[in-house]
Amino acid sequence: MQLIKNIDQIDRPYRNSVITIGNFDGVHLGHQALFSKVLEKSGELDGTSVAMTFEPHPVRVLKLNAYHPLITLYEQKVELIADLGIDVLVCIPFTMEFASISAKAFIEDILVKLIGIKGIVVGEDYSFGKNREGNIDMLMEYGKRFGFEVSVVKGLSISDNLSGRISSTRIRDLISTGRMNEAQKMLGRYYQIRGTVVSGRNRGGRLLGFPTANINLYDELSPKAGVYAVTVDIDNKKYKGVANIGYSPTFDDHIFTVEVHILGFKDEIYNKKIRVNFIKRLRDEKKFSDVSELSGQIEKDISKAKDILVP
């Protein structure tokens, strides 16, 4: 996949390009339906499949750097879109200047002249341009004028007592309340956080007998505090583990941590990047009377995780 980090890098229109546009936070099953339609349409035209997204998330610019935790960090979003087979990802630096572009100018100057679109795939509630003045009817009108097709993909819903449409907002709510299985059904994969292993407080192995890999969260969404069965990706290998997210109330130090005990793993991984996939929430955080009681509970957590993480 070709990654374009600024539209100034585009020196000529793409061949028979079909595009979809969005923030794509989560690259969930609803987003994947859009990408699938883009691939279908570009294939019919023997053309180029294109996705356009924005960095940072527009909410952070339009609402004065408001805190808006992400389901997928930029790096992961790019990887996921590439894995789906899209030819070109255009990532536009989102600024107030870009936000002021009219819907008309966006279509004519960027989509038609720069990208050279022959087709655009959007969701049924798509809007764009300054003050969100552009809509599907406008796209249809300009499509007739400039010779591109507009395809509208209806929002996806899933069964299993999860009524309504799949959306990033719903997934964000599921993750923040610890409902990882339901989030997985909307994402099409388990929720993942990633980071570099940092020094902890030297008590996992020393005090408890269960060494942990500690990572810091930055812009990504944190699952609800508690203990989880997880898998951990290290150097393209997958391991089973148990993760604790929260404030370690037994030690009463009020410091938010993400600590992962990787089952049967003894290698040194400080400063190494790891990826943690959240499979199931096991329990809330709890304050134990002493270290011995906490160690006993960790043993029970590991036993539950092993049952859940059976190959």
C-alpha cells in the first residue's frame, strides 16, 4: 500500500480511482464494509482503490485539543487498512485551515482534480466540508457533473443481543466498560493496545512471584480497570497472559498502570514493543489484605486465563 502523508505528495490523478473517506477509528466491521465496496468498484474499473483519513482526529482540532482516546492509534490504523488490500491511503494533516475548505472546493479541487475519482463509497450519514455542509445529495449532483459514481453503504448491525449499528462510539463504550467480547464482534478482532515495555516498580517478580511487562498508554482507549485474559504479540510470536489495568489498590500508591504477566515467558524485553490483545475481563480490581492473599488471587486469575485461552 502506498501511504501519502500530505496531499502535496500527489503529483497526478490516480488511474480510475475509487475512494472512501473517514476517520476510521477502530477500522471496525462497518469500515471494512466500505473498504470492501471500494475494492469491488475499483476492480470493476481496473482502477486504484483509495482511502482518505485524517491525523490527528478532527475532534481534537475542532474542540481545542479535547481528550479523545482512540480505538486504534495511527500506526495500527495504517496497518489494518493495508491488510485489507487498499492500494493508496491518503492521510491528511487535519488543521483548522483544512476544516475551513468548503464542500464544493473539496469535491472539485481535491477529489476530482487531485485524486481523479471515478467513484466514491460512503456511509448513509456521510457529511463533509466546512460546517459539514456537504452531503450525499451534493455528491450525487457533482457525480453527474464530473462523471463519478456514488455508492452508499448502509450501516452494519450484528445479532447476539447487540442491536443497532456498528460504530466507533459504541465500540468505545464497550471497551471502556470492559465488555471485550462484544467489542470483538464489532471490531472483527480483539481490542489491542501496544507500547514499549518500561521499568515498573520491581515488585511483580520480587514480591509476588509473577514478573510483569509494563507499558504506558498515551492516546489509546483504556479498557475498564480490572484483570483480563490476554494474548501478547512479541517479535511475531503470540503468548498467553494476564493483564492488570488500574491503580493496584493493595499497594495504595494511586498510580495508573498496565501490567502484563506473560505465561511461561522469561526473556528480557525492556524497551521492546509488544501488543496486548484483550480477550476477556476476569474481575474487578480489589484491595487485598496482604501480598500473600494477592499472590493467591493471581494464581486463580492465571488458571482462569489458561482455561479461556485454550488454543
